[in-house]
Amino acid sequence: MRSAARRALERRQLEDASLWLDRLDRWGGSGATEWLLRARVQRRMGQMSGALASLEQAAAAGADETDLLRAAVLARAQTGQLPDDARVLRELLAQSPGEGQEVYEAFALGRVSTGRVTDAVQVLDDWQRDFPADPLPHYVRGVLQRDIGWPHKAEAEFRAALALDPHHTDAARELAVLVMRSQHYEEAIPLFHTALSGSGDNLPAQVGLAHCHRMLGATATARQILLPLVAGRHPDVGALAELGRLELMEGHYDAALDVLEQARRYLPRNSEINYAYASALAAAGRHDAAAASFRFAIEARRSVRRIAELMELLKAQPNHSDLRCEIARLSLEYGEPRDAAGWAQSVLDRDPQNAAALEIMELLRSATR
């Protein structure tokens, strides 16, 4: 079971590796080696608290101090909390040449997550140079380019990842979203099916697939995909929004309002949900309420465009605190609190006393009290 978990980890089949380790643990076979292996799996899945807990278990089981230190360093690197990480990166690559891909991955993700775009690109360049057959650096670079507003470059990187691994589900999902947004629905559908062949969170891919079918006129197929996603006590908000648009398209205005009202309870500031809701109100003859919703949706759309402009400016000035704080404020007012917190925190990581960022974080805390 240990060797199966290790092979799954090497193939980046993290869910499978975790399952093998769970089986091993149920059989009473978890020692220092297994806890270290579990910590690696959890770190690469982004489960940092679990990874640190597993390292504590490994230490208690007598794991080698060098192995523990290396695992802790990689965890800090992946969260962007490692001072002088360029030197540490070189040392780790020299000490563990057979694990270079994992080392590059941790350092690249850490730099991406903390907004160090130039430094992240340098790691990705070195990663691709040393491991030209690895699709992951193309995928990570694609995500970085997508997030800083370069969708065409991101698309090229996702295509490069899929050329190296046609079953790379994450790259397929991201590429599907980009081509869908370009209204190339026929191309997006098989990419979404590839994305759905993997494990993990498949809800966004299912909603995207339903959207493509709806836009191609296959509304019955879209409805069949969406209905299971909105059933139960915890419906998916993306599926609610897409189902609401489907009901609106088919002229079921009361049904559209009901579904979109549910979506607005989850994402009250989302511009696209509010615009669809306003459209449904207008179609149902509720013009006064529609006018108010349209006004908010239009302002929210303006904020989305302004954020895009600010993202463009950040390409030349990636560490500009004022630009980042303005994005955080717009996200707080018209977008997602999670995004606002991320942008404000990216300022505080460099300037812990930044007044504007601290004010935004306090507003976020007040909203949750």
C-alpha cells in the first residue's frame, strides 16, 4: 500500500495517494515514513494545516530530522513564507535532484500566491528548462497569466500542458472556460468532459458544460446537468445562476426569479447574477424593482471593468499597494469578500502597517460579526 501511495504521488494522483494512505492507516501501518508521505500529499493538495499535523505525527514516530526539516521548508516555500527563498531553492535542488519537480512546484506556487510575478516566472522558466516533458509548469504559468489578465497567453500554456498530457484535467477545465468565454462552445464541450474525468471539485466544469449546451440550444441537456446540482440543502450557486438564465431564456419568468433569488442570497453582489435577476424582473413586468437591480448590476459591471484596468496596470507595477487596495475595495463593494481579503492581505504581506489595507480587513471582519 505504501508503494502504491508513493507511485500515485509521483503521478500527481493525489486523491488516490490519500486513499492508499488511509487504507494503510486503517490496517495500523502508519509509521514515520507514512506520516511524511501523507504530509507531502496534503501539502501538494493545499491542505497546509493537515500537512503540519502529519509532520508532528512523523516527528513523534521518530522521523529523520533532515526529512522533517526539508518537508517543513517546502511547506513554508509553498505558502510564500520563506525568506531568501532563491538560495534555499538552489540548495534543495542540489540536495535532492530526483525530486526537482516537487521542489519547483512548491516554490512556484508560493511566489504565485504572494503576487511575486517576476520571481514566479523565473522559477517556471527554470522548471520548464529542467523538465521539458512536465505539463505542470505550463499549467501553473497559465493560471498566473489568467489571473493577471493575459487570457490569450494563458490559453497557449493550457494547450501546451494538454499537448504533454491530454488527460490533464485541470488544464482542460481552465482551457474550456477560456474558449467558452470566447463563445467557442463546440470546442469547450469535449474539454469540459476531459475535466470531468478527474477527481476533485467538478462542479464548475459541470456548470460550464451546461452553459455551453444552453448556448447551443440544447436546453434539455443543460437542464439535465443542472437539476442535480441545485437539489438538496446546499445547492451550487453557479448552477443556480445558470439554471436561472435557462428559465429566463425559455420564458419561465417566475421560475427564473425564484432560482435567481436563491443565487443572490449566496452572492448578493455578483454583477452577472444581479443582471440576470433584473432581466427576469423586467420580463415579469416588475419594472421598478428591475430598474434598481439594473442600476446595481451596471455599477458592478463597471467595477469589473475597472478591476481589469487595474490588473493591467499591475503588470508593470506588481507591488503597487494603492492599485491592490483599490481592487480590494471594489471587490468588497461589488465582488467577493474572499477576493477583497486576498488583495488586502497581499498588501499587508509587504507592508503590515498599510492603513488602507488594514481598514479593508477591519470592514471584512465587521461584516462577519
